[in-house]
Amino acid sequence: MKKGNLFRRFSAVFMLVLMTVVSAGCKSPIVLDPKGPVGQQQMDLIVISTLLCLVIIVPVLVITFVIVWRYRDKPDRKAKYTPNWEHSTKLETIWWGIPILIILVLGVVTVRYTHALEPSKPLAAEKEVKPITIQVTSLDWKWLFKYPEQGIATVNYVQFPEDVPVRFELTSDAPMNSFWIPQLGGQIYTMSGMAMKLNLMADEPGEYMGSGANFSGKDFGKMRFVAKATTQADFDSWVKEIKGSSPELTLDGYKKLAEPGVSEVQSFSKFPEGLFEKIVTRYSPSHNHGGFGAPVPAKPSAGTESGTSDKAAGNSSTEGSGAVKQEASAAHTGHE
């Protein structure tokens, strides 16, 4: 009877472990397969944090199992009965002291990595290699990539040379989203009226999955794109091919592209000058860039003279513009 119970217990544990392994799948999560220096440092932080936590979790689970098994109710139990025992300085020191030390170590490690991995911080490789700038705009429900130095633009596809730092400048012309290429680095939010910065680099050629990581409407799950790292020669050829065979992106074309809806991969040989800056500042009441739309004038309230109302509306517009400018300035300062 005892052997039967023991067999059933071990069978249950074995099935639980088997189900865990099978449900995890055979392929490693892509965040644990980094292809760039930023992704590698982030994986190191994940591994270090996990190991430090296991130093606490594993002994606690083992001790819990031992205590439950050792002090289980049984007819022939011989454990010493000490009903008045309630304190042990040695045990209290162990199970409070060790976790506190581990938390302190984890805190120091996390702070150091957090400062080292600040998104807008230039990569060390920039001292040797000139970075490439790519402007990113999240739309409903697609990604627009603009290359100000090359003069081209793409939709749902971004390409850059390997071993070359990439300076992503990001904003949104739709609800807030989150830009994420898991194998190259962590995500960063895109927000309307703000220009965020993210520095990444791929250290080997390949195609990497990119996506939006924030709920932004019914088709947010389709906001995926391909991030491809190639040799410098292949990148130059790709740019030359787009310039020679793709249409231009006009302002009217951008307005149509920005309308809610999914999109296939597209490429453009040219885009309106300063388009990224116009998108960032278009929500300021004092700006009207490229026909994006004039600000709506304030309506005078009942019993208020027209001149007074107009003056108040003007002051309100100026103050709103100043607030937007200060916010944008603060965002730039915080990320630079």
C-alpha cells in the first residue's frame, strides 16, 4: 500500500515536470537569443536576476517539501513535541539575512544595468563607426520608417548595416504604441508630440522580428515588421534600388497612409522634407505644418465680448503652445 502511494506521488511529480517541458516548447524565446550588444546586456541582466532569485526560491521550496514530509502526521511518529518553542535567533538570522543580502546585490546590479542601458545613450561603437539615423512613426496599424540621410522611406520593413549603430528617433501619429525588436534590445514607447530616442545595433546579418508591444486598437496584433541587418554593400544596393524603382511619398500620400488600416510592405524613393518634425509638432495649436490642419479657434462664451474672447483664446493658444514646447523640450532633455 505504501509503495503504491509513493509511486502515485512520484508519477504526479513526473507528469507535472513533463507538462512544463512540453508546454515550454523546444525553441528558446527570442529574447534569450540576442543579436546585438544591447540585447546581450539585457539578457545578462535577466540571467543574473533569475539566478539571484533562485538562490532564495529553490531552498525555500526544498525546505518546504522536507518540513511537510518530515512532520507529516503518521501513527509511528517520533518527532520531539515542543509546544512552547517559538523563536530561534540562528534561524531568524538565516532566513532574514540571506534574502536581504540577495536583494541588496540585485538592487546594485539592476541600477548599474539600468544606467548602462539607458535608451538614448550612444553606443560605444559610435566612437569607431558613424551611426545611421532612422526616424520611426507608429500609425494605425503600421510602422513608417524614414531615412533622412538616404532620403527614402519604408512601411513595415526596416533595413540597416550590421555592426553599425542605429539611432532610432521615434514618435506617433496615432495612439501611443511601443517599438520592439526583441533580439536587438528592449521596447520603447512612441507618443504623439514627443520624439523619443533608442540606440541599437545588430552584430550579425539576419532578419529579426519587430512589432508593436502596446494595445492600440482592433488591429494592433498586426503591427509587425521585419528588421533586416545586412552588409554595408547590400544596404547601399538596397537604397539605390528603392531610389530607382519606388514612387515618392507625397504629403497627400502620407495622409492617406496615416488613415487607420493595415498595410503591406511598401517603399518610397522620397518623402516630404521635415516630415518627422511636422508630425511631432502638429498637435501644438500654434503650428500648422504642411496642411496638416489649422487649429480650431475657441468659441466665445455667452455674455462675453468678441474682443475679450479672441484675446483670451489667443492667450490660451500661446500658453498651450508653450506647454507643448516645454513638454517636448523636457522629453528631449530627459532622453539625451
